[in-house]
Amino acid sequence: MAQDIINHIHRVNALRDLANKLNVMPTIHQLQHWQCERLLVTHDDLAQQKRYQKAMAFFVEELYGPKDFSQRDADLARVIPKLAKVLPDKAMNAMDDALSLNALSFDLDMAMSQYLQTHCPGEPINKDNYALAYRDVGRIEDREHQIDIISHLGDQLSDVIKIRGIGMLISLSRRPAKLAGLLALHEFLERGFNAFKALGDVQSFVQPVLTKEKALMHVLLDEGVTLPEENPLPEV
């Protein structure tokens, strides 16, 4: 498991290096920012409920957004073998899902950004050129896998927040993490735990999100739907 997590980090780092060489990173950041805004609009019914606000913020800012995760990932790669010895298996599985999701999402984002740079140079990202880029990239198996990872991550988080003493362990480890230069990693873990602990029933948040995202995916990839005229995405 530890090696799988390290491999996800190496994959993202390699993709970031390639994106920088191709000068596509600015477009990736614009795309990620637009996607976060779109997610908040699509799932506004959840985002407006106090119970779900921390989880929504964590999802768009820590798992899917344009934030620079390089320090967190460097921290994690450095200590993951030690963490694997002290963290419960469910916590390690959740971390594996989160890093796997990050790597796959970045890969898909880079492919879409390359389309946008080629076909819509200099244009701001909007729902129509986004939809065209999404369909051109395709990769329905990867899109379905992306959704499956989120569903599995929800299951793992449901179990993690029920582990007795896990919250205390995270809280007590803050000072040692700071002294060890691992504050970025600790803050990621702490925010994630607090966000999903507040939910109680994690799947009550995850499943409505996935239902809408699956429906959008199928419409965007359906060649029988004319784009951009029949675009199902909201205005952002």
C-alpha cells in the first residue's frame, strides 16, 4: 500500500514536469479553477447546507482543485513507510484513494488543457469549450474509474471516522509533525478528518454528488447529443 501511494505521487510529479515542459500548466490551473466553480454550482443544494460545507470545501480545495500539492506530496513520500506502520489499514486505503484520484484527475485535466490550448487559444474557459474538450478527450473508462475511486473513498472515510481515538491521534500529532517539517501533510489529514467527521453519514454527501456527475458524464460523451447546443453543464 505504501508503495502504491508513492507511485501515485511519482505519477503526478512526472505529469507536472511534462505539463511545465509543454507550457500547459497555466491552462490546467484555469481548468481546475473552472471545474471547482462548476462543481459548486452543480451541487449548490449540498454546498448551501451547513452540514456539508466543510466536506464540499475539502473536496474542491484538497482533492480536485488548482492548489499546489507539491509540499504535501513531498512530505507524504518521505514518511509514508512509517505512517503505514501506525495508521489503520482503512486510513491507508483512504489515503491511497485520495492520491490515486489526484493523479488520474491531473492526467485527464492535462489532456483537456492540451485540447483547449490547440482549439481555443487565449479564450477563457466556459461551459461550451469545456464540454467540447471533455468529449474530444473521451476516455470513458478513466472517467468511470474516477467516479468509482470517489465512491470507494467515501466508504473508506466512513470507516476511518469511526475508528476509536483516530481524532485524538491526529490532534496530538500536530506539534511533532510541525517539528518534523510535515505541517502541510498534517493539515491535509486534519482538515479531511474534521470535514467528514462533521458529516456523520459520509455517503449522504458522496452519493448525490456521484449521481449527478455520472449523468453529466454520460450526456457529455453521448455522440447523439449535439454540442455545444445541448450542453448539460451549468453557467459558471
